Amino acid sequence: MLGMWVTYFGLLVVVLGLYGLNCASLTRRIHQIERQAQRAREAQSLATTSKLDEAQLVEIESIHGSPARWRDRLARLSTLLPPNVAIVSVAVNPNDLPTDKNKLEIVGRLRGAGDDRTAAVVELVSKLHADSAFSIGYSNVRLASSRAAMGDAPVTEFVIECR
């Protein structure tokens, strides 16, 4: 008889505990939905109060269309690179200046290429400048710097700027 009472009250505690956990989960979910609704109301009121000028709208439209252009430009860059060139980094507006929003900086390494490694880098810059698919939107593609590093394998490090 005692075992039945212990079992009865044990099951009652388990059921009440599950109800308590359910209540806590429901309360947490209600608070989460209330926060989301508040953020949506704030965003909606912000959207109605903010006014964009013409320059900002043009910039937003250009950024919206840029992923496809960047995909095409980077794909073209990969086909133009000789096999002995490795790209270290590609950065848009690397100094985060408002005047350089369209600046593209390519940092890379050229391995080997004989005695005149600078000529190989200059040839790469001229190929990038002459290619209409890559240089679209850039009036100036130039070699910003180059440095030859001697060692077991001769390497030329270079920086190409596109503006």
C-alpha cells in the first residue's frame, strides 16, 4: 500500500514538474516574441522617419548590383593570372577612406620568372589594364609597389592598385 502511495505522489511530482517546465518555456517564448515585435515596430517607425538623398540611393543601387560584377571580375582575374603568381589578398577600399570607395588592392607573389621578374609583374598589370572584363569601372590600373626577395626560390611580392 505504501509503495502505491509513493508511486502515486512520485508520478504527481513528475507531471507537475513537466507542467512547470512547459510554463517556463512558454514564458521564455512569449518574451522572445514580444522583443521581436518591439524591434519590428521600431524598425517600421525608423523606416518611415528616415529620408535618403539622391546620392545615398545611387550608392545603395550600385552596392545591390555589385555581387555579380565582383564575381565576374574575380573570375576574370583568376584566368588572367599566370601559373607562377599567387594572390595573397584582395581588398576593396583597404584604408577605409571615403574617397577610395572603388579602390581595389591586389597583393600577390610571383615565383621564378627568370632574371627580369619585374617585367613579368608589369606584364601582368598591363594585361589587367587591357582586359575590358576586369578593368570595367577602373580608369587606372597600376603597380603600386614591388619587392624582390631572394632565397632558395626567388620571389617578387607586388601590390596592384585599381582605381
